[in-house]
Amino acid sequence: MAPGEFLLGVDGGGTRCRARLCDGSGGVLAEAAAGPANLRLGLEASLGAVLDAVRRCLAIADLDAAALARSAACLALAGASEPAERSAALKRRLPFRHTLITTDAHAACVGAHRGEDGGVVIAGTGSIGWAIVRGQHYRVGGWGLLLSDEGSGAWLGAEAMRRVLRACDGRIGWSRMLNRLFEQFGDDPHAIVRWAAAAKPRDFAALAPAVLDGAASGDATASVLVRQAAEHLDRLGLRLVALGAGRIALCGGLAAHLEPWLAPELRRHLVPPAGDALDGALQLARAAAPVVAPEAQDEHGA
């Protein structure tokens, strides 16, 4: 890269997005976070969160907005795996010299294996499996909470609240974890229904810690849910293995909590991630940046 240029990586998920600004040699200048940046939940809000995190990086690095016109950026965003969402984002005029938009799972896979072949199973607000094998990309799951995302934080929260309502009906018995969740809604099932009608995946995921805590303390209902979550992740990972990904990294906020529950068949393929999605996004930004004069701009430039 030419002197005075910058690299920018963004990892945008259903709960928050993170941005990391580096100089041309890869030295970290700043890192900041902002709100959720899942394209499925709204293009304007997602890109707004991205730019908010980027502006915070500029402030930390004591740089003005002109630095963005000298930046190669990779925006690795949840929801960018959907062609229509990614296409809409690519049409937006962004302030960077060059912009690559891809999914956060792709960047996580690149970061976890430093660009080498391998796969990732991500268990965060949502869930997805992604692998790169001999130049081919494979995606398993991650179709959104309504139809997919099994084993994720949002899935755990939604499944727990279903069981709260079943306990209210008398269809299943109460447990300490279910009582704890019910109390958060004033012991009112109608309050749960009203909340769920407007809740986002991150709102359901905010309930997952109660399930994990319940399983850790021996709550039978919570333990069943965590075991089921792990089984869903097993299926994601073993499908990637069948596709040729011999090394699987478990990533996301639930990774450490769910790893002990995974099947031995998958665990023997697990490797620690070498880096995270921000590392992957920066690697992709550097690889995709065109070798042109600093003042030249592409269709996404300022």
C-alpha cells in the first residue's frame, strides 16, 4: 500500500459491530464498537452503526474524515450472505477509497485460519457454518432466527420463552430457570407475547445467559436446551467436515459455553481460532485493495 493509506476492518453482527483501523503496514491505530449491523434488520441502521464505529476510530486515532478517502475497507456484516441485502449495500456511496462487503462468517473463517483452508461454526446472536476448501466457499445454516440459527443465543432465548409459556399452560413443569425468566416479565404471559412481537434476535439472545447459568447449576430444562443447542452446532460442523474442512474453529460469544457439550466426533476436528473476524476483514481488505494512486477512487469512493 502507498504511504499514508489505511486499512479498515468491520465485523458487524446482530448485537454490535466492531471496527479496527490500521496503518498501511497493519499497525493498529484504533478499535471501537457501535450498535448492531445485521443487514437483514435494516440497511440504514446497519450502515449507520458501521459509520458510527468508524468515526469513533478516527477520533481515537486523532484523524479527520479525509483519512477514509485513503482507506481500503472490508465491511464483514451479518446478512451480507443474502444476495439482495449485499447488492443493496454495494449500491450505497461510502466514504472509503475502496470497499469490499462480505459476510461476517466469511471474515471469521479467514481470520480463524489465516486465509488457509478450514471452517468455522459461529454461535453468537445467530449461528452459521462457513468453510473455505480449495478456493470454494461453503455455507451451512444461518438463514435467520425465524427459520434457522439453531444453537445460537437468539435460538436459546426463544426456545426458553416457549417453554415458559408451556409451563404457564401446565403442559410442562416449572424449573428454576423458567421461573427466573417468567419473573422478568412480571409473571405475565401476555407481557411475553407483547414483547416477542417486536423483539429482535439480539433481544432473544439477551436471555441466553439465564439458560447457560441454569445449565451450569443443574437446571434440567436449561440443560436440555443447551444440549440441543450443542447438537445443532455438531450438525453444522460435521457437515463442513464432510465438505472437506478438516479443521473447524468454534467462534462467537457462546463458543466457550457450548464447546464442552459438543460431540467427540466434532471435537476432534476443533482447532483454536488463529484470529477473529476483524483480523479476517483486514486481511480481505488488504487483498482486495486495488493498486492505484492514493487519489484514485472507485465507485464506492468519496
